[in-house]
Amino acid sequence: MDGEKPGKLRDLFLRGSENDRIMTEMEDFSDAALVVVGHGSTVNADSGKPARQHAEEIRRRGIFAEVRECFWKQDPPIREVMASLRERRIFVAPLFISEGYFSEQVVPRELGLSDGSPGPFARTREIEGRMIYYTSPVGTHPAMTRVLLARAAEIVRQFPFPRAPRPADTSLFIAGHGTENNASSRRAIEHQAEEIRRMNLYADVHAVFMEEEPRISDSHALAGTRHMIVVPFFISDGLHSQEDIPVLLGEAESVVKARLQAGQPPWRNPAEKKGKLIWYTPSIGSERQIADIILERVREAVAGGEAPCGAGSA
């Protein structure tokens, strides 16, 4: 959207899971701020990379008066960034996979939209003379199906050795965290698996989890083909996607740690484990399309509605 008048969202093309959508002429955002909120990490500074990446891309487009990123677990913190803003309209986009504990309780509490207890809250509220618009999480948007498919296709194109298998001869796995404390944690992953399964692109499609059944470690037995692609449905390449999941897929923990210490990827693509040839992708959070999804969430907030997301959470 280079060369556009600042403050306009125009002709933003998004391919949703069911229908193509076009964001055409919208109101002026040159007087508004956008805040991209990530989880962050106290032990892994790279956890904040996706939030910084997408905030920078949207800054480059010149749509908002100001675009900032902030985090729950690292600097700059949510409250500090919000206090520094002077715009009368502030759009806050949670860069989370699901409508779970952090996106629906922790962040709304930090914004002053709720007391942090479970249950519905007002996503649009005037606070101290400023109108706060809190969007739905990025990870539940229908276009995330396309993000997942792009990740899966790219890893095979990048590492075709010995030759790239056809999707019809490949089992696709979407790996999530899962937790018995919050049913929403798995729902978005299951929804994405269902959506892709309906497309009949892959031989079989499975949602697998770190802390719930079916487990990531069961993937080899679940796969109906020799070829497997595993996509971690996480925003950042942190502890889970860089260390835990490669070990659960069969790589030795010592090997994973040695590779990371040497600045190498934790997984060699493709790797043969338990009779399967496995391609393992980076997490989905750095996919370039996510900047467009953040803007689509802003559009929904202005319109007072939300795009359908099927299961709608995780």
C-alpha cells in the first residue's frame, strides 16, 4: 500500500478460509494509535520478534498516527505503552493464538476493560477520555488457515530432499500447546485441522498437543503416510517450538540444545524418525500475512462485529 494517503486502509486483500475478502475504502486512522500486544518472555527475548515485525510493517504503511508493540512478560509493558499514548482512539490487537486466559483475562485487565475474571467484557470502552477498541485475537481469524498452509508448502519447497512429496501423499499435523485448564486452548487448533481436512489437500490432517490427547509424541502412529509435515501453531519460536516439540518428535534433547547453542535450527529438514520422514516448520507468528490480519481485526472493531472463526478460540 505504498504511496497511499496516510490514514487510509485501502484495497487490503485477504484470503479467508472460505471466502476472499477485500478491505476497501475505510475511515481515516491518522488520528488513531494501534498497539500490538504480545506475550513476551523473561527468558527468551526473541519471543517478542513477531510483535515487533508486524508493528514495524504496519508503521511502514503509514495508516495510523502511531503504532507500538508491548508485552505481558517483557519490555515495554502494556500499561507503560498505553500511558504514553496521546491519541483519542486506540486500537489494541492481541497477538495471541486463542481466546484463552491471556487474551481474554490478563490483557483486558491491564487495559482497564475488565477486572481480570473469566467471562464477557466490553471490548470497546471510553477510559479517561480515550476510546479503547480491543480486537479479537489474531490467531482465531479465518485467514490463519492460509497462513498454516503457506507454512506447510514453504518448508517442502525449501527442503525437497530427496524429493518433495505431493500433499496427497503427506500427513499434516498442527501442533498446539493445549491445557486441561482451558478448553479454548485446543479449540482453534482443532478448528484449523477441520478446515484443512475439508479441502482434501493432504492425505490426512491431525491436531496434536503438548499437554492433551492426542499427544505430539503420538504423531508417528497417527500418520497415515510415510511423509509428515508438522506446523507449530504458536506465535513465536520460543521454548516449546524450538526445544520441546523437536524432542517430542524424536530428536535427542542433547542434539537440539547443541544446535541451538551453535545458532542452528533445532530440526534438520527432513529428518527420519520412527519410520517417518518429517518436515518441521517455524512457528506461524512471523508469517507476513499476519500484518494484514491485524488490520482486518481493526476493521472488525470499527464495524462493531467480528469475522466468523468457526470454533473461534484457542
